[in-house]
Amino acid sequence: MRNVFLIFFAALMAFSFDLSAKEGDCATEAVEADWGCKWHCYFKGIKEGGKYQYGKPLYVECVPKYRYGYKDIQYVKLFVDGRHVRTEKQYPYQWGKGNSDVYLRKLSKGKHKITCKIYDRCGDWHEISCWIWIEGGHYPGPPTHGHCEYKCYYKFPKKDYHYGYGEPVYVNLASQGYQYIEYAELWCDGKYLGKESRYPYEWGGKNSRDSYWKTLQPGRHHLKCRVKDKCGNYEEYTCYFWVDGHHGGGNGGHGKCIWDCWFEYPKKGHCDYGRSSYVKIGAKSYKHIKYVELWCDGKYIRKETRAPYEWGKGGDPYLKRLRKGRHHLKCKIVDICGDEHWEEYDFEVS
């Protein structure tokens, strides 16, 4: 009888232990679900098996699947064929936009693996990948019958464009039919500045290591670009631009600058609570503006030296955490004539 009682008691304890174990497992899963990071992302700008033209800029963006998912992500690293391109620490996570990530513009023809490695705030790594193809243009082979068709023009700077003194000059010779071009050479005021054999044909800019483009003296400057095509012929393209001094020289050296600016955003003086407040300044004549600085509630945010003049799109943490209520914006506009102007604006966060 005693043995029967011991066997019954042991079975009861085992059953109770099994129940507690199952309850513990469920509790663990619930905790993990509550504390898990929503890191899930997808590619924008490229797609699996996509075909892209050789020499053209490649744009890649890693987009969070969930709304506000970027808050669970610390940073994202982009790799091409195992080579690290650049790390993005702020949303939006994007590469190849504007004049950035030259490596993405010069991918060789063939198959490439694009990988984003995502490090979340839970301390874990995740990875998404995509295979793409880089192909030639519509005329991948060499020109035939000695006939080369192409057309070039200055995308930057435009004719008689004005740069502020010390502002890096950026030159971009755009082309239709660039597959017929062998190379392009550039001179500025008679000074030889190098040869580009891959499209896009560009020199200078804020990322250039050549200090020449940041130290041009005030006055009118002459660009000459000589293009050699694959038929052995040469063509020259010229352009004039201005570098304005600290005081005067704007609008072709007449000392008169059109600085008129206004707040385009926030629209109707309102922003939604919990979302980053987006600020954008419009201008009547961008080429006469040297830079714009922004303050919010007396706190300095940042300076913008190129249009569009905007804040709160990805960066600027202060604009992401604005409390409910009324806020005051103030911007300082400095024109290429050296004068300062101020604009103020109130908006509500609710």
C-alpha cells in the first residue's frame, strides 16, 4: 500500500512539473515577442534579378518594413560582392544618392551581389541580399562605319552660375550616347584638371580632394571640356561661371542679390506629434543664396549650403523629439553679396 502511495505521489509531481515547464516556455516566448526588435527591411531602388545600365548611378535604399521600424535599428552596412561600401547610422538608409558613393557608379558589367547587414538595438545582426546585373547600353559594341552619335552638355554648372567664395565648384558633363565616348578632358582658365574615361564625367564637388575647386578667386571663370569619341574625333564644350566675393559681386557682379526666402514646410503651421518635424526653406533665386542656418526654439539645428534647404529628413534628432505645443523657427539667410537676412515662423505640434 505504501508503494502504491509513493508511485501515485511521484506521478502527480511529474505532471505538475510538466505543466510548469510548459507555462515557463510560453512566458519566455511572450517576453521575446514583447522585447524583440522590428528590424525587417526590404530593398528600394533595386530588385532581385534587376538589370541596370553600365556607368549610370546605382541607387540603393534599405527600407524598414514596419512603421517606425528604424527606431529599432542602430545602423546598416552596405556590401557589394563582399566589399564594404559605407555604413548608414541614420534613417533613411540610402546609398548612391546625389554625388555620393562613387563606387556604385562604376560597377563592372556582370552579376553583383548587394547585401545589407542590419544591426538592431537588441544587439543582433540580420542580413538581406539581392542579385543584380550590370549591362551595357543600347549600343554595347564599338561604333561601326566610323559613325559616332552623341551629345554633351554641362549639367553643372549652368551657364553663368554663381558660386560663393570658398564654395567647392562641381563640374558634371552629361551626355546622351556616352557609349560612343572614349574620354573627356577638362580645363579651367587654361589649367588642365584631368581626364575621365568613365561616365559620369565629373570633377570637383564637396567630396573632391583637389583643393583647387575650393580656392578659386572671385570673378568669371572659363571651362573647356574636350571629348574624344571612339571614331577618333574630338569635340569641345565651353561654359562660363562666376565665383562671388564675400561682399558684392552677386547677379553678375552688380552687388544686387535676390535673397527672398520663405518656409515651405511645416505646411499650414502644423506637425503631427511623434513624427519628425520636417522643415524646408524655399527661395526665389537659389543661385544668389550662399547658405541658410536654422534654429528651433532657440536651439541651433544646422547649416545648409545647397538647395533644397531642408531639415528633419533622416537626421536632426532635435526635430524628432518635439513636444506637443507651439514652436518657433528662425532662419538666417546669407546671400552671395555678403548680407544677412532673417525669417521667422511659428508652428504647432499636436
